[in-house]
Amino acid sequence: MHYSHKLSDAIHVLAYVQIGAGWDLASKEIAASINANPSVVRRLMAQLVKGGLLTSQPGAVRPALARPAESISLLDIYRVVAGTGPLLHLDEQTSPACPVGGNIQDTLSAVYDSVQAAAEARMAAISLQQIIDDIVARAKARQMLA
């Protein structure tokens, strides 16, 4: 099974840009925080710019949030980096002749739709600002920020 870190990395980039407003915000520095290649960060930042969550200026290393962090939800970020696809995926290669294989897709489809709706509702209720506040509080508690 393949796991994507794209949502986590996108939230990381946006939080880093906001928390580190006075820091060096070059993709190399952000990549060091994520433990990723700077080219991966540049592609992700370009996607966030295209999705209207981040702004950047050609020739200047000054990325910024495109709107206040309180108005950016996890669902907004998810939709920019993951699209509108489902969180869970059905195996569509089951045997239609089997009582389980022939019926599991319809059964799981309804369950997965319910899970998708609940996850999206929860993600819509969590703002980037809440994430940032928690990161800052934890960093201060660990004496990583003044």
C-alpha cells in the first residue's frame, strides 16, 4: 500500500511560511525542515500558489499565505494537493460470481461515502491557524521558539 505525505508536507510548508515569516524561506530551508528535496518543495509550493493558498514573487524569496490562516481549512489544503478524489478506494476486481465479491463493492461504497463525508466535514472544521497555534505552543514548550 502506498502512503502519500503530500497533505502533511503541504500543511508543513504553509505553517513554515507563516511561523517563519522572518526566516529564510528558500525552498532549500523549507526542504530541510521537511526532510525532502528542495525540488519537491518547489513543486508543492507551485501547486499551493496555483491553488490560491500561497503567494510568491518571481525572483524574490518571500512566499506568504494568500489569505489569513484562520480562513484556510485542512479541507482547502487537501483539495489543492489531493484533488477531489476519495480517501478510500474500492478493489474493483472482485469476483461477481462470489456472494462476497459480487456484493462487497456496493456495500463498501456506501460505507466509504459516509467516511469521506465525515472526514471532509472534520477537515473543514480545522483551520491552518489551529495547526500553527499548536505547533508554536509545542515548540515553545520544548524551548525551540522564543
